[in-house]
Amino acid sequence: MFHVPRQSGGHPRLAMVAIAVLFVLVVGLVAWVTVRPAPTAPEPEPPPPRPPLVVVEALPQLTEQLNRWSASGQFTGGVLVARGDEVLFRQVHGFANRKMGTPLELNSRFRLASVSKQFTAAAILRLQDEDVLSIDDPLCKWIQPCPPAWAPIRLHHLLGHSSGIPDLMARPAWGIRRVTPASMEELTAESTQYGLQFPPGTKVRYNNAAYNLLGAVVEKASGKPLHHYLHTAFFEPLGMADTGYDDGASDVVMGYANLAGGLTEQPNANVSIIVGAGALYSTLDDLLVWQRALHGGHLLSTRSHAMMLADHAPADTPDERGRPRRSWGFGVFDNSIGQRVSPSFLDRQVFHTGSWSGFRNLMSYQPDGDVTVIVLSNNFHQRDAVFLLSQQGMAEALGRPFPTAMAR
């Protein structure tokens, strides 16, 4: 019988085992190097202590402007300006309910309208961070039955307003739909009845229907109603107790509009038809908490946050009204909107406006200066006042010349 001396290399079985172990280690090392783990959402952190809920007027030019406008009735609502966590300005002017003589308070709840879109976008991105879905998923993976025309649509097309699905207001009988309550299922079914306005990804067109569909995707992917998911994923961990779904029993202040008969109440919001696009309410300070968490890396992975702020419009998207066009992010826009006031300033701002049923809002964030500006008005027809106040607050906080008028 052939005998292998021990000094020639040991027992052949041991050598085979060693080779097998080495092979497994090499395969594992290659896998570790070549396979990237999915990005994960940051672990929830306790929210920082809130600043005292008191009037703050550390911006004298904005203080003077607001005092003048509130006396003349040119603005009703609330304004907050902060640098980092430091509140530089917090004021409210006007009435929460004029008929009852109830004044606005610093923690009054306002209807957010389309400012709500960033919350739905963040929900999709959070689910991506949790490896539940991907923004590259076909819409038809989550919506069934799915029209054949929707086959090319990906979730990122909905997020960036480039899906081609007609918006609610671009459809026949919008006036009837505007006042008729609807469920998420009904809204989704209605969207499937219309052809595409353009091939997905070839144009951008602002789209509330797309964000309703994203709300339906959140529900399917998470197994929870949209606003229950938002509450458990975001509002509760952040201590946003004054933010939620405007279901008609949420103590939102009365909205108004300047109609032919004068200042008129707007009590019938019917936000059920913009359930994923504009149905939230909140307060000045809750929105500051949200801004700090969103842009401070406490809600989304670095990758998903970058996706949210990136420009997803086609390269040939034209300028807007003679000015450089905005970047179309996910639930937010990005542009130097200080160019629309005089004197102008060029600082980049991440922003979104909101207007619906007696409310007009603008929330903006300037990353370089870490400045947040929130303007919430309960008068639908104070668009220019809201915009100018937002840019006055931003300019004064950044040390820019104080704007005095809208640029025409």
C-alpha cells in the first residue's frame, strides 16, 4: 500500500478540507467586494428639543413689513424663518375664523395643499431604503389591473411629473370631480381610463393624479393606509403631533377667498380627491421639524435624499416665462426663486408651493445657509403676498438686500 509520509504535506483529507475552506473564503470575499448592500434609512432619532413657542422678531425688516401688511389686510397667516434649529422669526396675523372672532395662534393648523407632495415622495423613498420597492419599478407591478399604455411608466416618472398620465384638472368633468368625494380605489380606477398625454419621460407636466397613484403604491407596498404609514414612519417619531390627514375633524383653521361678494369662507375642501397630492395639514413649527429631519439626514439615506433633490426633467425642457427653469425633484423643486423679486438674489432654494380651497403656502430651504422659510396663509388669493414674504424672510436671513416688490 502506498504511504504518504507526514512531512510531505499531511493527510490528503486535511488538504482537501483546507482547499474547500479557502475556496469558500475567496467566494465570500468576492461577493463582499462586488455586491453593494441596499441603502438603509437612518435609524429614528429622538427629535431635538423644540424652541419655545413664542413670537420671535429677530428680522426687523420682515417684522416691519408684516406689521404693515397685517394692519391693511394684505396678509393673513403665519411666517417662520429659521437658521438651523434657531428660530429667527415667528409671527401670525389675522383670524382662524373671522365669523367667530378667533385669532390665529402660533400653533394653528393650516391646510398644506401641494406642500404635501414631499411627504408622499419621502414615503416612496423610505420604502426604497427599506428594500421594499425601487423607484425603477414599473407602475404596473403595484397597480392592478394596469392599462397596457402604462407598461413603460416607472415610479420615478410619477415622482418627477413625467408619467404622461393626465392630471385631474386636465380631464373632462373636473368641476364635478372637484366637489365629489372619492376613495383611493376610485381615483386609481379613474386614472386608468385615460390615455397618456405624452410618452413617459419625454416631458414634465405638473400632476396631482400621479401623486395619488404614488399614495396607492405606498398603501400596497406597506400594507397600511397612506396617512397611517406617514404617521408611523414620520410624524410620530418626529413628534409632529399637529400634522396629519385633513379629514374634516382635524381643527384646521378656516380658509378664505376674495370673491365677488367679498372675503368668503371656503369650508368644503374635499381633499379626498388629492389624497396623495395635497391632503395634509400642519403648523409652522411642525414643518420646521420636518425640514430639519429631511435635509439633516434623519429620514432618508444619502442616496435617496440626493434622488429627491436631483433634476428629473428631460434635458430639452424649456425655460419658464423667460427665466431659467426649475429643477424637477421628487415632491420639491429647486431654483433661484429670489430672481422673481426686486431687488433679486440668486441663492438656490429647494421649495414647493401649495394652493387649495382657501389656502396659499410656500415652504423653502436654502442649503448653503441652512435657512428654512415657511409661509402659510388661509387666504387663497394672497399668492403674491406669500411669495414676497417668503423671499423677504430668506433674503434678510441670508444678508441679501431686502426685496420690496415682485419682479415683473
